[in-house]
Amino acid sequence: CAAEGVVAGIGNGLYGGNQQVTAAQASLMLMKALGYFQNQEDFGTDWQVATIRQASYINLFDNINSNAESALTRAQVAQLVLNALESDMVSFTGDKGIQIGNVTVGYKAEYTSKTSTDKKYNTLVSGKTDISNQGQYYIQLGEELYEGQLRKADDADAFDRPAYTWSYKGEKIGTYVDWTQMVKEYTTAVTGKELYNLLTSNTIKEYGFHYYVDGKESTVIKPSNMISTNAYDYKTTDNGALTQVFVDNVDEQIVITTINTYMAEATADYNTKRDELSLKIYSDKNYVGTVKATDVEEAADVKDGDKLLVNMAENSKGKYEVAVISEPEVLSNVELTKYSAQKYLVTGGTQYDYAMMGKATNRGYYGADCLESYNVSALKNTYNIYLDAYGYMIYIEENDEIGDYALLVNSQDKSDFSNNRALLVFADGTEKVVDTTENYK
């Protein structure tokens, strides 16, 4: 790096390898690799100010929140490097002036993007760097370093969100959402009025449009119902359904996607020989209940009985398969102070609203719900409550880990339960209504 002029150390023959790297230091190294700061005069009176100014000018700090002297995290450095790989390389085309004593007179700082007619320089930022009528392409750092073998192409992810697919020497690295196009996201119900106000009438009218639910195109949201008078919720949106709005102002496209979260339970340990995980998914969709770790890495760590959150996406064959696995937040062995079936519950002074996929449907349950109707006995039980990534209740189960008990209370005079249920009193004086094999009505 020193031989290439990227680093010069911290003075007195020292490099500072044990120090944390700051935003100013990291961006200066990358901009030197791009071709900037070839002369000492470029720094003026404060090298940090000059560095941060130039880095900001070429958008090197996109998606990075940091000040000049802050130590960067590994994630921030990775983003900084990615931004640099997609940046134009430059050559010094200014005027070095003349040296009079210790003073440089007539110095002019000017850097111009490098170009070439070689098509390997049209592989990273594809189709957007051709110089009109010259048959030349701007040279990005990633194209120069990897001889045009590092490629980035427009694509869509499993949920049909706008994305890029990166590859190297023909081998796919991965597909990543283009977050620069996202203008808004919701985890609650969405109305046509909200989308109309967000996107504006002209954009809705003039841009192309697509709406996807779990990777399947849908007509529930369409340009004709994104109007200022539509204050009704779209039926595909609700608590826990992630709806994201993307706008591509270059190609004039609007893409809206809704990604549902479902509760799932492993029916066996992950099978390492078959590279397969079997899941019971609480969904009325035509889902694929087996997952391979080669498709979803997190699957390899799952054990029989583990409860998980999954996101499913329609594949090319019209089947729904698991695209993402994550762990729910669990409130264990808690009591309820209030609840409204299919709406909300209260425990520990906090109200948790139901996720859309935690409610019952006419065709069965998205999630097991033992609070189907109000019953005062339910407030004497304890529960395990599962929350999705947005804090909504997606699954609830009675806590059956009750331990030893001492007494079955005379139940026929009790009004708070009936049929195959009974009130137990434990050695510590606590009470719990439980299911029984006998009918005590």
C-alpha cells in the first residue's frame, strides 16, 4: 500500500497498526486508491477537512453515519469499501504550479475521471457509464482491480424487491436489495390515501407499477386505488406485514412489496445427511415445509420442537418456500391482566397487538390461539407469548410446565371453568386452571 501511495504511516516511521481506523483515515486511503490526493497541496491547511469534503462530494459516505474522527465499525468499513469499488478512478489534470522556496505558486487541484474503450470497464456499473459518441466507459475501481470479472447486474430478490446480483468470474456472490430505491416502509395496515400522499399523483400516473405479496404479483394495490379518498386498509397489509415502497426514478418504476411473517415449528432436528430441515408452518398457503441450509444458513442450527419465524416467497414453480428464518422474542410463563380475542393482550403492563398472521382465519389458524373468546379463567393461567420482529403477538400457548401440585379444588361449584378443566392449587399457594382427563362439569 505504501508503494502504491495509498498509505504513508502516522509519522516517525510508524504505521499505527494497533490503532482503530477513523472515517478520515479510511476514506483517505480509499480515495488515494481511486487517484485523489496525489499532491500535498490538495490538503490545504487541514487534511481531515479536505478529505471529508472530497469523500462527501463523490458520495463515499453513502449509508455511513460517522464523523471524521470516529473509529469505524467493520460494517462501516465494508460499506465504505463497497462505495469505493463503485466509484470512478481519476487522474490529476490540474496544474502543479511552480515551487518558489517553500511556497507553491499557481497550483490548481483538478481530477478527471479515467475512461477507456475496453468493454471490461462496462461491467460493474453496467449500462450507465458509456460516454456519448466516444465508445468509452468510465473506469470504476472494482473494474480495474478485478479486470472486469467483478460484475453487478440489476435483479430482484426472492420477494421481488429491486436488487443487484453480484458475481465474480461467473460465480454468484449474492443478491442484495437496492435500498437506495426504498422511500417508505410500513409494519401496520396501509391505505390508498397514504400511498397517494407519499408517491404523488403524477408519479402514480406516469410510472410503471408492480405489487407483490410474498413474491407473488397481486392486484390488491394498484394505481387506480392509490387515491386521496381511499382511507380503507388494503387487506394484504396489517400488523406484522412488512410493506416496502420502492421508486426507481431512472427507469420510472414503482414496486411495492409485502412480506408476511409466519410462525413455524421444527418437526425434527436438522438432518445433516440429507441437508434438510422439516417445518410445520402455520399458514394456509401452498408452502414448502422443508428447508436446506444451502438455501437458508440458519436452518442448520435448528432442533426438534424449536419455534421459529419464517418468511416465505413464491418460487418459479408457483410454490411457496422458506426464504428467511429468524428467532422470535419469547415472553415466558407470563400472566395476562387483560385481553381481547384476535386483537390484543396485556401482560406486565404492556399491550401487545396481534400480528395479522397470529389471528385465526376461516380456514384454520395462522397461529395457535388459546384465547378464542373471553373467559375469566384465562387470566389465571400462564402463557408463553411469541413476538415477531416488530413486537406484535404472533403465537401464544398455555405454559404446560406447571411442576408438582398438591390439591385439586372442588370444582363443581366454580364458575370460572367447566368440562375437562380443573383448578389446581400448588404447594406455594399459587393457582392455575388446567386441562384434565376427567370431565368435572
